[in-house]
Amino acid sequence: MTSSPWILVAAGVVVMVVLLVVALDSVRGRRTLPAAGPPDPVMSLPQVPATPGGTGTAGHAPGSPTGRVVPGLSPRSTVLPARPTPAAPAVSPRGVTRSVPAPPPPAPRSAVTGRYGVANVFDGGFIGEVLLVNTARTPQGWTVRVAYPGGRLVTAWVVGMEQGVFSFADGVFTYRSGVDLAAGASVPVRFHVERVGTRPLGCAVDGTACVA
């Protein structure tokens, strides 16, 4: 034995090879998968009976006793419409002042004033008059408007002064000055009107109401 050590080495190698083969067979036997078992039971969903006289289950003709349930949908669920959320009233926070637009300023009073009167009355008509007075320190133009709904204007004129332009439309008599009225001066504008009474519905000079 001592003179032939290679015999011991060879015997050890053979033993190791045998042990390695046995170990590999053992590992292969453990990795074998078990036989497949029975399949998992399938859960059946409840069937929804058809409502008498209704439209039936979705996906089936009306009147069928049962219908297949659509996956992912509950046959008993009912989707209700969302209630509209009432709008909250706008509340101004304390200490915050809302700016309110100021009303437009009133029109300035005309420098030329007018006084309404009746110069003459006769059968079927009358002669009306608006006496104009310029209260300014400079010459001023003017426009007279007198309303006689349903009336008829025959003619109009300015007494003792260059004539202007007048018209009568929709029952409103309008006279515009031909020349400016001198400062502090006065002049009467007269007009012949028929078919109405002597009291006009309105009288104004440059937008300022006449006095009676």
C-alpha cells in the first residue's frame, strides 16, 4: 500500500464519482412537478329574472326569462343622476366695499330759458308762444320743442328776428334758431296749431322744461 499510493488516489476518485452520480439522481427526483389537480371551481353569477312587460335583460330579446350578466356590471346596481349642486349666493367679504357706478351727472341747465303761453285762441285752433330769454353773458343758440299729439301745425315764426328752421313730426313741433340770441335778449317763437287744446304735452328749450 505504501509503495503504490496511486491506488489509493484512484479509489478515492471512484468513490467521489459514485457519490456525485447518486446526488444528481436525488436532486432530479425532487424537482419532479406534482400531477395537476382538479381545476378550480367556477363561481356562477346570479341570473336576473326578466321584469314582466319590461324591456328584458341587456343583450337579450325582451321577454326572455333569464339573461347573461355582463361581466363587471352588477345586475342590481342602479345609477342615479347626480343632483345639481345649488349655486352658493355671492357673499361679499366683510370690509370689502363693492364699487357701484355712479349715475351720470344731470345735463347742465340751458342758458336760454323758455316760458310757454297762448297768444290767441280762435275757432279750430290757436297761436301758441314760447318766450325765450338768454341768461348767459354770451350769445347762445337754442332749440324749442313742444309736443301736441294728434295736432296739426300750420306755420311757425320768430317775432322781430331772423327766422330759423322748424318741423312737425309725430306730434312734436321743433324750431331751431337761425342766429344766436344775444346775451340778456329775449324773443318770442310763435306757432299756429289746430285740432288740439292749448295745453301741450311737453315744452322744453335745449332739454330744459319751459315754465308756464
